[in-house]
Amino acid sequence: MVRAKSSTVAPISIARASSEEAVDQEKQDPKINVVIDYYLSTHHRDQTEIGCIIPALSVEIARSSEEIRQIFTQELERMITFISNLAELDLSKGRALFSSMVGSLVLARSVNDPELNDSLLSAGKQHTKALVNA
């Protein structure tokens, strides 16, 4: 169970900062593709200790105090706003985009079949990029 505010806020802020840094280092357009490629990479999948905490802690946060859930909600909305702005999408599509990214990562981290694992990441990349271009 998550017990302190900083244990929720800091990792989400770090994930957002990592995404922003990746975008700043790339010259590829659209820049949202850089974030999608990083978020749904084998490196991010395998580096759970430094990766996004949203896939790992969402279930625990759902059982946490209202204070923790409020902090998580605020940070999640900031991440969705960042993704939406970067992809030039309205917030509804940005929420769908980020939800698809998180879901793909959760499933890829959960299975023990390497082929299925990689195909989940690949399909996630393909379909989230299609959502951006729709």
C-alpha cells in the first residue's frame, strides 16, 4: 500500500520528465512517436525500477486513501495533458492514447512468453500511433 505523498508524486513526475527529455533529444516529427517508442520499448518494459509507476501501482493506489488518490489523479492528469499536447489531441483522445500505452505495457510486463510479450509492445506502438494519426 502506498503510504506517503512523495512516493506517488515523484515517480510520476520523473516518468513525465523522462518523456520530456526523450522528446527534447530527438528531432523526429511527430514528437509523440518518440514518447510512444520509448514508453513501449523493451528497455522500458524491462527496467521496472526506473520506469513509469502507473502500470505497477494503479491497483494499489485504487485501495489507498483519498489523499493519495487525489495526488495520483492530479499527476495522471498532468501526464495526460503532456501526452495530449504533444500529440495535438483533445483530452479525450489523449486519455485513450495514454490508456492504450499503459495497458500495452502492463500486459507486456505480465506475460512470460517472449514472443507474446514483444508482440504486445509492437501492437501497442502500431495502434497508438494510428490513434494519433486518425
